[in-house]
Amino acid sequence: MPAPDINSNYYIMTSHGGWSPCIQGNTAHGLLPFPGSVIPNCTGFATGRFNELLSAGACTWLGSANGGDFMRFAFQQGLDISIEPIVGGAMVWKNSGEGHVAIVEAYIDADTIQTSESGWDWVSNAWEYRTHYRNGGRWHWNSDYRYQGCICPPGVPGSLNSIIGTMFGAWRDED
């Protein structure tokens, strides 16, 4: 897949003429590429990248919330969920804080994937590619992060819809 174009409208706040509904990225560590950029921040990056890979022409899918809340968007927007990572999909983790979301860029093997992602407290890069390993089904090196599933791109069927739909069905009706 081509690298993210962080100068495109997918990564610029609507208040600055872009397409992203997300907040401005963290300015604390000097990584903000320009005023109005939604990175560094996992949700701004993931919303932009998900839509960029779809060539949506706007940030139509996903939205602005903490990473751990992204399953709500999936259900509100009728997107499927998979227990396995799906290339182009948004992997979601919940933790004791805000959670995390990353975009699956490549499937390497059954236990290894490559993602693109960003993070609010990152101090060296506004975004980067990372390799994730299955790690007992957590897909994360930090045991505080509980893997919730992978939000599939529109039209890609998932495997968790009946289970997660029952658990999180109330999200369908929330604003």
C-alpha cells in the first residue's frame, strides 16, 4: 500500500479546510506537522488512513472519539467486525484509559501483521509503521490493552458481528 499522505485533507481538521472530524493532534512534543493536523493522535490518524485507503474523498467512515470507543462507529455505520486483522481495517484496543486504534497495512503471516498508527503521547514520530504479533490474541505488547477486534472496510464481511452486536448493540442508537 502507498504510504499515508499526511498533507492530504484526510489528516486536516474541518475547521482548517480538511475533511477530518477529529481534534488537532498533540502539540506537546513538537511533532505536529502543521496547525490543524489531526496527528499525532491515534484516532485522527486512523480515521484519515481508513478513508484514504478507501479513496472516500472525505472522512465518511469512523470518526472522532477515543480509540477504545471506535467499535461504536462500526455499529453506527454498519461496518463489520473481524476477530482476525483485515488489511485496510482498523484494529481496536481498549485499556484503562483512552484505548488505541491502528490501521492494518499488511498481513505477514497468521501471527504477524504490519500497521500504520499514531499516538497522542508519542515523542519521536507523528506516525509510523509497526509490526504486531498475535501475542496470545492480544496483538499488543502491553497487557493493559485488550484487543476488541478489527473494523472491516465497507463491504468486507466480518466474523464477530453476532457476538459483538449483542454486546454492543446499544451503540447503534447512540449519537
